[in-house]
Amino acid sequence: MTRSHSTIPFHNLTFHDDLPKLRDVEKRLKAFLKATREAAQRTEIEAGRMTDEDRVYPYDIVDDADMRRIRMRSVKYLERLHTSTGMYHLTEESRVRLTPLNGGLPVACIATEHEADEIAAALHAEMPWMSRATEAVWHGLRASARNGLPGLRFNPLVLVGSPGIGKSHWARRVAHHLSVPTTMIEATGEPATFSLVGLQKGWGSAGEGKLMQTILQERHGGPLVIIDEIEKSGEVHSNKGARHTLTDALLPLLERMTAATWQCPFFQIKCDLSWVNWVMTANSRQGLPEPLQSRCVVLDLPDLTAGQLRQFAQTEGHRRSLPDPAMAALMDVFDSGAISNASLSLRTVSRMLDRAETLANQPLLN
């Protein structure tokens, strides 16, 4: 697991700890004008150019015309101050929600190439049949360390293979070993485009997408985004006939240069998403748009064998600290050939492990 982090600016906003209120600015300007005029009167009296009888007393020294000018200047000052923050267009609620961005955000980084080797070795030990995907991540991590990058990055991946071989599970294990949060998007579920990047104000369901939600909740600038069954994502059409696809939303995020200045549709602020990493899964290449494939490393993964499932059950069982009797019973299922005619699926084995863990942790009944 990564042991170090660095901080990136992430946004183009300027945060002020306490923006003044209009009445406070007016009060300060009035006090300044009053003190300035009183000092000028004292100077004139001491110089003999003005008698004490001609002086204007404090309660009359600032009149209504002065207060109108003070209000105008106060409004202009606050407008410029708010505009300089980059949040002038936001509601008070939105500004509060963006406070986690104050001071920038941390991103995980790889200190040495040896650390990258350790992460890749741990991934390969858990899921050796995902070696091609692990190797792609490994090269990216080594390059991040070698180039002294403030964060870690690898090329966006599309993992193509049969259901149940562990594509999504592998991606979650990558996030675990990199110590980064994850954002999970189901391309076949709700409109994935809006689920990922959000909707601008004016729509009935306007809000930030899951990516920004994760960044704000976890206060982390480099989560791992996992998109399942990317080849099955559909299209969304607005009432005006505008077409929205998940690919359209993804393309600027997959390019590092455009991701560095990506604008959130909901908050309408620019964010640096160039440290976000992407793993997408698909059951086949059919349906994968060519622009998406050209920006990703697309890997065709083999089906699992019974031996690989047995090894996964053994490794995962030890990771969960299952007792020896439970492990022996699991291994008997494989060694006896009980699943030889069953559909080979990592999900099946995971359910077996969950059941074994539940039974092993049940309290003893008297």
C-alpha cells in the first residue's frame, strides 16, 4: 500500500476564511470617513484657519449623501471580492459543500519503483490470471515514481472478459493497494453520463456526479473510477433533442491535458481531474466505441479455470483469516470435483467464502 501523499491545488477557487458582510464594510468605511474628517477639522483649528464654533460635530459629520456613496462603494468592493473567489455564481449551500477543497487535495503517490514492484507483486499473488491488467498498472506506477510525479497514474484500462472472472474485484483490490477511494458506476443502470459527471442547474435532477461526490466526501483528488459493462451504456436525449452518451462525458476525462481543466457541469468550476485513474469492464468488444478504445488500453482476458478458482479461494480465505476447518472444507469442494460441471465464476467462490466466514463466526449455542 502507498505510504505517501502530496497535495495538488485541484481547483481555481480562492477561499476566504471570513468574507465580510455588507453592513460591516459600510460600518468600516463610515468610521474611516468620520475619523478622517475629524482629524482634518482638528488640523484646521490648530492652524487657525477654522474656529471651534465652525466645527461639525461627530453625529453630523457623515450625512445621508455620504452614506449613499459608502453603500455604492461597499457593494462594488464586495462584488469584486466575491468575483475573485471564482464562486460568485454559487449559492451559499454550494460554497459550503466546496469547503473540503480549501487548501487543495491530497493524492496518493509512489515514492520508489520498488514500491511499485511490491504493489504489483501483491496484486499478482491475489489474482494471477489478471496478470496483463496488473502489468499495465505496474508500468504506470513505475513511470510515476521514475518521473517524480506528485501523484500516481496509469493508462485508462478496459478489461474485456466473461462475467464472473473478477474484473471489478481486481479493480477494487487495485484501489486497496494504492490507498485511494473508489467511485463505482453501473453503465447499465441509471443514466451513466449524469451519474458520473452530474447535471447542470436547470434540470429537475441537477446535482454533482458521483465522481465529484467521492472527491468531496473523501477529500481526495485521485480516486479510482470503476465503470462496469461500459459496452452496454445507452444514450440519453433531452426534451430539446440533445444527445448525451457516457463516451462523450468520458473522453475529456481520459485525456490528461483536458482532465486538468475539466469543468464540473453542476458547480461550474474548473477542477484538476488528471490524477483520477480509470478501470472499465466489458463482456465483449462489441459495442465499445472506437474513440473510447483509442484512449484506453483494451485487454482481452481469459476465462477462469478450476485451479485458478481454487487458488483464489485459498488466498482469499487466508486473507480473511478463516479457521483451518473452514479452509479444509473449502478445498475439499474443489479437490472432490464437486464444481467441475458448475459454471466457473469468481462470484460463486466469493459467496462460498462469505458463507464460510459467516459460519466460522457464529456464536456457539449451549
